[in-house]
Amino acid sequence: MKKGEFNFDEEIFIDPEKGQELEHHALLKNDLIITRSGSVGFCKLFDICDDRTYIPSGYVIVLKVNEDKILPRFLEYYLSTKFAKRYFEIRSSGKTQKNISQTDILSIPIPNISNAYQEKIINEIGRDAQSKILALQQKIESLQDIVDDILIREKIKKYKFEHIAQEQFEACYEMISNNSFYD
């Protein structure tokens, strides 16, 4: 996980026999994943539903949440609060590479409130977060658009990418060698 989001840039596929051996560790929907090394305390609810099996690394702790007692999304939000971040910070150790023990993570105090009230909190936070995300997304200009605009302006390419990032373009090498960046 990076910055509290799943990142599959460094995905590792394991031998099917080893995978069967480790299958009892497979992540299930609504498992709460908490980083315990490096970026200590980032948590994310596992909500990926596809045909692959995900086996977590030793750098995370996976909590199987009893949904009768606490809603997984509420626990994710709660463990992302300033209070929980401070708890993780205080309990983590290590000079350069911070780590936190499983015991410390399992000892974090969780409020005992009704599922109905947890649901209300989830809805409030979710609605507020979604509106903020949408507002920010409208402000973000795609990096690809910025790169395309510069390359078109400098006559290095003729059109913007329209489909996928791997789309290729023909460059005019004469224009590249004559471009204004080197004047």
C-alpha cells in the first residue's frame, strides 16, 4: 500500500503450489489491512472482487472484522483519524524504518458504539469525502494532457493521446533537434 491505497506496481506472482499452501492467508472482502512497517498505520479495507487470490506480505497486518460488533468501513475510518495516527506513531519503533508490533495494533482502543450510529458516521464521512474528492478531481489536469500540450506546442507530436498511455506517436526528429528549448 502506498498512501493508504492499493498499489500493484510491484505485484508478485507466486508458484501455484506455494499459493495453495498459503491460501489460508488469502485476503477476503472487508478484511482490514494495516501497514506495520515503513509507513506505519495506513489502513485500507480490502474490497477487490476479481478472480485472483491476494496473499498479503509480512509488512501488513490483516484484521478479520466481526461485523456484528463493528462495521469494517467504520473501523477503516476510525483507524485513519488523527487519534489513531498518533497512536501508531507513538507505538512504532525503529530509527530509519518504523515498525509496529501486532500486539500494539491489536491493543488500540476501539469505541463501543451501536452499528446504527457507526452507519450514520460512515454515511456522513463518505458523503463529505466524496464531495471533496470530486471537487479536487475537477481541479486536476491530467499529466498526460500537460505533456501532450507541450509536445504539440513544440511540434514534437501532432495530436493528443486519446486511448491508452501506451499509444505511440510519430515524432518529427528534425523539429526535436530545432526546438526552442535549446535556443
